[in-house]
Amino acid sequence: MAKIPERVKNAAIIPSLREYLTYQGKVRDTYRIPFGEDDILLLCATNRLSIFDFVLNALVPRKGKILTALTEFWFKKILADFPNHLIPSLTYPEKNYAHDLKEVFPDIPLNCCLSVQEVNIPPFEMIFRHHLGGSVYKDYEKTGMAGGQKLPSGIPKWGYLHMPLFTPSTKVKDGHDVNISAYEYNKKIGVEGIKSINMFSAAYIKAYRYALGKGIVILDTKFEGLDVIADEVLTPDSSRFTTKEDLANAIKEKRDPVFYDKEIVRQWGKTVKTPFGVTGINNLDPENEEHVAFVHDLEVPEKVINETSERYLNIYYRLTL
């Protein structure tokens, strides 16, 4: 399980389901609940906050609700033609199965939980980019390549790519993810991997076009799954959002646009002075116990927490209303 500060580790555990808690990730708690003939997996998004593979000793108001509501919105409204792992409710057809569970376990917070089927999730982050920026841009500047793929020269930072660029990375339980090439991913996963790339790319294109109609640009995003789309999808925890207007200005001014996600927390984290001879949480090792203990003792400024909450809420309303 993820290394989580004690103060926030148990803050969202559902009392009646404690015995069924099987996994605590950086943000989500997973319960395996016997229900009828089959077990039900209940994914509950918490208000926990993570950056650079560390879980911070902080809670972001409304975050779990926003992540859950956005994921359900994309699955049921915009990406309804794509297979996903949600289990529909029998009693409430327009809802997810968590509504049926609530009749047995009344303390389930429905606005933070999704009931899902167990699916195969390969240990890779399926990252797609409609704009060239983030961690791969430095590689592009040096080599003209990103994700092992040769790109045209002269693309500005955050410049538009006509087709989403697939730049996968490994997904590890502890430590930092490592960027790999699309070729390496395909070699490991095979034909099913190629099918999933095509599916995720098509889903991203559809969501991108929808968001653009709302004045929002989904610069990049990550998916999980193989035959179906799993876990959260197109949220501020898994995507970079900005506005159409600010992106145009940012490219002209050669700066990063304003991100409506947890970028403000990452920027704060990069300024933290540490006792280990480096500045920035991003330069620490999430597998080093001393580094983990140091990060867990940090107090995230209230201003940063509040601004993060407002940005999450802002993007939710702009996309869904």
C-alpha cells in the first residue's frame, strides 16, 4: 500500500466497511464487499493529496466528491460508447451499484464512491498528449523525440499535436514512474496493448473536442486499463486542464499556462527546503524512509490547499454545466 501520513490515512475509512478494506492508494481506498453471488469492488475517492509520488499530510476540501463526480460524468455522458468498469445499479439504473450497497451499509458516502468490476490493469500509465509539454518536452528539445517517437521540428512548448501522442510510463507501487517508449509498451503487452492505445486515443479525442466547446483544453491525460477504461478518468488528478484563451497567450509569451489541477501544489513542493542537501520534494526518494518521514511532517500552506480546491471545483463546473 501507499505510504500515507497517519493523520490522513484513516480520515475517510467507512466504519461499517473497515473489515472489507483491501487497499489504500495515494488517493483512493478500495473495499472488496461480498454482495450476492459476487464480490463488489468499491472505489472511494478521498481528499488526500499526492505529488511526486509522496502523499502529503493534507486534505483538499471537496476533492473526493469532485473526482468521483467527474469520472461518472465522463463515463456516463461523454464517453458512454466506450467500455468502462462501472457496475450499474439494479435498483437505480441511472446510478452506480454503490446505491444498492448503501441499503446494507448506510454510512457509504455515495458522492465519493463508485462500484466497479475487477478488470485487468497492466502496470503502465497510459499517457496521451494533444499538446507537447510537461516531462517529455525537455527530451523533445534535445532529441526531437518524445515517447520514443520522432516529431516535427519547431513545435513550441504546449503546441498542438494533430493526433494524440502516446507516451507511456511504468506504474510502480513505490518509487517514481519511469518513462518508456510506445515500442517498449507494445512489446510487453502485445496486440491487446495496441487495441487499448487506439481505444484510449479515441476516447481522449472525443473528450478533448467536448471540453474545447466549453473553452477548456485538456493538454494531456492518462488512462488505465486494457479492454475497458478503468479507475478515474479525465480528472484534475489525472489530466492537465487550462483555458483556451490562456493557452494561446502562454504560447505567445513562452510560459506555462494556468493549470486547473494540482500544479500549484507541485510548484510549492519544488520550493521546499530539505535537510538532505536538495531543494524540492521532487528531488527526494519516496522509497527512502527518512525522506518519507520528512514529507509527512510538512505542513502545506492553507492558501495552497484552498486554491487547489477552488481550481478543482472550477474545472468541474466549467466542464459539466
